[in-house]
Amino acid sequence: MWYFDLQITCTVVTAAIAVWYSSQKAVSLDHIFLSDPDDNTTISTSLALILPLISSVGLLLMVYYDFVAQIALLTSLVTAATGLYLLSGSLIPPGHDLSRFSMMNILRITVITTLEVSWLITGAWVLNNVMALGICVTSILFIRLNHLKTTSLLLAGLFLYDIFWVFLSPYVFASNMMVDAASKSAENPSVAAAEMLHVPVSWIAYRLSPPAKFEFPPMVLGLGDVVIPGAVVAYCLRVDTKWGTRYFRVSFFGYLFGLISTMYIADIFNAAQPALLYIVPSLLGSIVYRAHKRGELKQLLKESTDEMIALPVITKTS
């Protein structure tokens, strides 16, 4: 039975905003990466094949070694700040001076710093989601997909990765490693700072989990289920900018359908679900189906978006 659930709705809307904005921002900055001969942001086929293995190693290190969680926590502060800086720039009305030392720029940096310090002190889930949104923006910007073949291999590998670590890892490690990694916490660096300054620490969250997920208690969505699909949606937008097609919208709504399915199934069975189990068929299937219907599937599998020639705009004449 399908029904309205506030936590599910908030999770889906937040993920949708993150994917929509981040993909648009990533494509708008493509010219910067394409002009760099040493561009290391484009995912190659070989990297797409080994990325699930790299992610698996990272997951195990996160669970078994506390210092990895500590590094992830500190790294997330920088990553989130970068994304929030880009996001805040889009929210400022045109006409304002955004140069490095302008008052508006100083104000946005101050607001971002205040948000991050507030999260470090309180660990509030609302602030966690703000941080997670910033991480999504930065991650989608630096995970650049430009070929359907590479995209398909990456999604297929992560599809199997998600299924193994959620459903099968309890039989191998006697514990759900995906859940363990998501709930892993690290020592809050603000506690040590407060102790050095002789400030009471009783009101500071002693341990924090890296903001690698959106939280609307009790609903949790890992950022991997937002960032990777977001990079795929951004790829579709790159195709649209060359061909004037609508792969972007098809992929975006395909992602939402898979995500909503995940949320409701997790809620109905009251158990963690590998989101990519539902998102990958919905997302990739929608892209392949549209490409097949338009007779463009072979061309998409053959050409990268960097090689595509922009199709001329055809206008009707009376």
C-alpha cells in the first residue's frame, strides 16, 4: 500500500534537490575541466571497473579502524564547505559583488563557517543534512562521466557492491558491514579544542558520524545513493547539451522512481535496503530505453560526450 510518509518525502525531496542542482552545476563548469590537459576528474573505464573494489576496501577500513573515520570526518568539513560555497553563490541575486574580499563573499564564508561549527558542537541531524548537501555538490562536480559504456559498467559494479554489503556481508562478517560503516563515529575535534581553551565540554557532542548521509530520523540515505546517480544524471545533461534531447529529465525521474521504491520497501519491511538495487535498473533502464526508442543507443555506446558533435537546430519554415 502506497501512502504519504513525511520522512520519506523529505528524504526524496532533499536527494532530488541535490541531484538536480549538482548536475546542472557540474555541467556548467565542464569548460574548466575540458580546458585542463591534466584533467583527472573524468572516470575512465578501468577506474569504473575497480571503483567497487576500492569502495569495499574503504568500507572495511572505516569499520575496523577508528582513524579512518576521523580522517573522513575532517575531510568532510572541507568537502562540505566547498559545495556550500558554490551553492550559496547560486542563491545570491545577480548584481552583488562576489569578489574575494567583498562584503557579500565574507558574509557567505562566515555563514558556512558558523554552520559547520554548529554541527561540530551539536551534531544536529538538520545541520548534518546541510553538510551532506554540500558534499553532494562537490562530489558530483568531481565525478565526471562522459560515456554510456563507462557509466553502465560503474552502475553494474556498484549494483553488485550494494547487494553484497547489505544482504550478504552478515554471512561473511557476522554483521551488516554497510550499516556498521554508516553508523561509525569519530572523536569530535571540537572537544579537544574546548579542553585546550578550558571551556566546558558537557554540552558538546563527544563523537560524531561523518555527514555521509541524509538523515530524517529514522530514515537514512547514504550519499553514495545520491552522488553516483547524480553523476549519471549529469552525464545525461551533457548529452542533452550536444543533441538537444531529453535524457536529463528521463534519467532524473528514473532515479526518483528507484529512490522512492527503495524508501517504501525499507519502510514496509523495516530493514535496511541496498538502494542501488532499485535505483540502477530504474535509472539505467530509463536511459537505455529512451536511447533505443530514438535509435541512438549504438552511438551513445560508441561516443563520449566530449566527442559528440552538436546537432544543428532544425526550424520549421512556412
